[in-house]
Amino acid sequence: MTTDKQNGLEPEEVLEEKDFDPKQTEPVEAEEVSNVEFVEETSEGTDLQKEIDALKASELRIRADFDNFRRRTNEENAKRVKFASQTVIEKLIPLIDNFERALQVEATSDDAKQIQAGVDMIHRQLLDVLNGENVEVIEAVGQPFDPNYHQAVMQEPSDEFESGIVTMELQKGYTMHGRVIRPSMVKVSE
């Protein structure tokens, strides 16, 4: 028995080195190998490039959303600061109305005139405070009726004014930074 038979191989199955001819095998060129690798890299590269592009687009959207959020927050904070005193001013407006009514009373004695002078000073100080907060009186008499600024409580025929013109102001209206905080109560011509 030969050593090939001892290994369990038949003599036909055993290739000897002298039977192997490298010229009989098909040659594979280096270009073909590199092309195969390039195709694999290209498909992986396009997938990676698509993923990179998607991540960049996502980042841009996130940045835009954050910039919009920051702008909205800044605007809301500015508006909150701008109108922070509105509730206090709305409570002070009836006081101003009362001061104006007190100033319309005719003072006859010296004591009453001194009291009225003190009331007038307080009234002017309150108006200065309101002006400092950009509170303005709504002009009404002689103006066309505007439901955004005026609240009509009466209508009357008028020879002096055209139809739809405010003829009388019953209660002053006020705006703060252009926003109406109390409309004027008015009488309008028919």
C-alpha cells in the first residue's frame, strides 16, 4: 500500500505538482479585480453620500427651527416687557376719569381753588406717567366712526356733521403702544 492509500485517497484524486500547469488557468487581470472593488466602493459610497446629505439637510432644518424658536421667544419677551404695565394702567384710567370730573367742578372759595390746584397737579403727574408708558388718548370728536377705536352708545341726527362722524365723546379711550386698552364711548351722527 502506498502512502496515498493510507490517507484514504485514490491515486486519481491526488494531484501531483508536476500535473499542475499554471499556463492552463485563466489569467485574471488586475483591472478586473480593481473594478470589482470600485463597484463595491461606489455603491457603498453613494449610500454614505446619501446618508451624509440627509444628515446635512436634517441639521439645516434643526438650525432653522431653532432660529425661528429663538426669534419667536425674543419677540414674545419683548412684547411681554412692552405691555407688562398694561393691567396697572387699565386700573389707573378710571382714576384719571375721576380727576377730570373733579377738575370740571367750579371752585368758588380760596380753599376749594387750592384743593383743585392740588388735584390738577396730581392729574398732570398721572398723565405724565401714562405718557412715559406710551399711553395716548384716542381722538374721537369730528373723526369718522371706527369700531376698532370707538364704541357707539348713541346715534342722533346732526346738521353739523355728516353721517358716521363722532359728534360727542362720553368717555375717553386710550391706546398703549398702538393697542386699544379702552375704546372711546361716543355718540355718532346718523
